[in-house]
Amino acid sequence: MAFEFERKQSIVVVGGGPGGYEAALSGAQLGAEVSIVERVGIGGSAVLTDVVPSKTLIATAEAAGRVADAANLGVQFYATGESGKTVTPRIAVNLAAVNNRVADLSRQQSDDMRDELEAAGVRIIEGEGRLAGAHTVVVSTGIGKEAHHTDFETLEADTIVLAVGARPRVLPSAPVDGERILTWTQLYGLKELPEHLIVVGSGVTGAEFASAYSLLGGRVTLVSSRDQVLPGEDADAAAIIERVFRRSGMTVLNKSRAESVARDGEGVVVKLQDGREITGSHCLLAVGSIPNTGDLGTEKAGVQLTPSGHIRVNREARTSVPNIYAVGDCSDVLPLASVAQMQGRTAVFHAMGDAVSPLELRNVTSNIFTQPEVATIGWNQKQIEEGLARGVIYKVPLEQNPRAKMRGIKDGFVKLFASTGSGTVIGGVIVAPQASELALSLALAVEHRLTVDQVARAFAVYPSLSTSITDAARAMHIVQ
């Protein structure tokens, strides 16, 4: 129950992405006077140029992949040619139409979020906000060619929530031009499928786009500076993704660090540190992101930053200044939309005196939207093998699952980690089509400290992919 105040508490949220949006809604729900400052549109880059667009593109790529694989299930497509003979039709992707749909869905999502904020009584201010003190935000409301340096508004607030997000990292040796050398926010302007897309960076973003464009029918080369794609992820999962990539015809260059990217007429040249050169039609830079804190006024307000420019926060999303909170990709926590949303709610509940559950990163589920997808939660296998957690590991290959056989699924697995002695589920990995939809059961098990026996007693539909989860749990009945 929130505390009663003699006057309405005032909250200013700087940034309208998932974290800022949730913070604003939560504040309005608790009766605060809330203003939200956003410069590109409610939803921020997550909705307009990042998460929503990329996952929409990936959904289209999934559809293309299912059509291409249909023949393996006995479904064949034929058309009649001019001579009356049957011909096998080609699968064609209209990238302009795909990207138009991506833009439409992003705008719709942004409009829906804006409508919900307005219905809740949140004041929406279009502009750029920066701190001018612990309780003051100065907003530049004049954005664009017609802006004037006098277009400012000063907002005073009891609580300030910073949700300014991050932007793609660019390299001096790879000048982005938005036409041939692109960041992931610029891909949606393409009208035709790249003849040969070179993806520099094999982390989550690079792997997702490489997977999508390969499924769409494009030629893809993935440049990875590490031994394997998806460094830092579960090694078995990464091995499957790399195997699927290579089988699809993708060129994967491991231990190959890009030194420079240059425009070459209607194409690009990527030079590697070992002297090799790769030529292609387009290059996607997926080499990380940078928090948008450079001109935020954090120093003036006394807000501490990490050496990388992220805002230091505790588990309640509170910064070094008691009444200022930071959420989402600008904070030094996991850069996930779901985490940003939880931080936004937690920050405002904490500021308003409501009950909060501090963020527990071990309970966060993450997902990589390659094909197949990779969902992870809790402790990982490397940590268990290194002795950081005492646990038992059990893996069920997906090819043993009857539903997977029916659908022609051969790549994937379910892996559970359970605490030695108690049998409590402490983590897991799912590699499967739409692993993101299967992961909730593991998230609930980890969040509520269920044992493998409790998970095994749940009734999974037969046949379904989820039976692999209960099968793994049942096999771990005796945990030693």
C-alpha cells in the first residue's frame, strides 16, 4: 500500500521506451502527477527502431523458413507453366513490403502506448530532457529544423526516472552511411534483399539478423572475432546455432576480427586483421551499443556513471542521488526490454513508498531470436562446472520429442540445472523453435524455487515440446 501524501507527488520520466513507459503508467496508477519526455515517439528506439522492428522482421523470416521446409513434411508447391507443365514456384521475399509492414506495426505499437499513457492522465512532452539538478529537468521542446534555442521548459519533480536508452556503437574505421554500411536501426530502409550481407559481430544482435536474412534467402557472411558465435552463451546452444547457420549456406568466419569497412562503389569491402578482404553488397555493424548519457547532465545532478557511461543503479533502480532512478539500457543492468519494464515499475513503487521486490538477475529470462531460438535463465553450466554453484545438469535432445518429430524439428534441446541435494531448479536452457514461449515454465520454477519433482508432477500436454521440460525434470528425480 502506497503512503498517503498531503499533495500529489510529481514524477518526471525522461525517455519513453519500455522502462520509461512502465514507470509513467505505474506513477499514474499510484496517483502521482506524471510527465514523460520523449524525443522520437512513445516506445522509444525499442519500439520504433530496435526490438519491435527486428522481431517483426524475424517473424517474417520464420514464415519464409517454414515454407522452404514444407517439402520435408510432404507439402509440395507447384504451378502450371505456359506449356501446361507443372513447375516448382520460387519463394520470393518482397523486402520493401516487409519493411513497410515493420514500420506500420512499430507506429501502431507506439500509438497504442501513447493512447494508454494519455488515458492514464500522463502528460506527454515531445522534446529532449536533461538534468539541471537533483529535482530539475530542462526540456528542449524545439526539435528539428524549425527549432529555436529559446524553446525550453523547466520541470521540477519529487522523483526523476531516467530511461534514455542506448544507441548502436559505430567504429571510426567503419563509417556508417545508412545505404551500404548500416547499423541495425537503418536496415528497415532497404527496398531489396541484400545480394550479400556481411554481418560484423556475432553477439545476439549480429546472430539474429544473420539468421533472419539467411532465412529470407539472402547470402550472408558472419564475421566473428571469437571462437564461436554467441560468445558468452551456453556452449551447446551456440554450437547448434552455428551448425544451423553453416547448414543453411551461411559463411561463418570465426577468429576473424574486422579491422575496417569501406564503401566500394555499389558494394562494401571488409578488411580483416589477418589481411583478408571480404566483398559484399552491404555490411551490418553489430558491435554493441552506447548509453545515451553523454549530454544528460548527470554530473551536474551528482549521478554516478560507470566507465562505460552507464548509470550506476541498485536493485531498486536507484542511482547515487536518492530521488533519481535509472532504468533500461542506460543503466548498468541487463539490456533487455523486460528488465527495463520491471525496473520502471520497481523504481516508481519504491519512490512512492509501495512494496517492491528488488530485481534478482538470476530470475531474468533472456531469449535470442535466431532459428531455432535460445532461451536461458538462472545459473549456467559454466558456473556450475567452475564450482560457483552446486548443481546437477541434465539435457534432453529435442529430436527425441514426439511433437518435434511430427514437425520435422531436429535441432535443439532442453537443459535443466538443479541444486545438488534439494533438487531445486536453479536454471535452464531451451533451444527450440519459439523457445521464448516455452521459457515461462522454467522462469516460474526458478522464481518460486520449485524442485524437479514439482516440475515433473505438472501435466504437460502430450504431444508437445513442453514435455521435454517435464521429461528432463522426471529424469532428475534423484539429485545427488
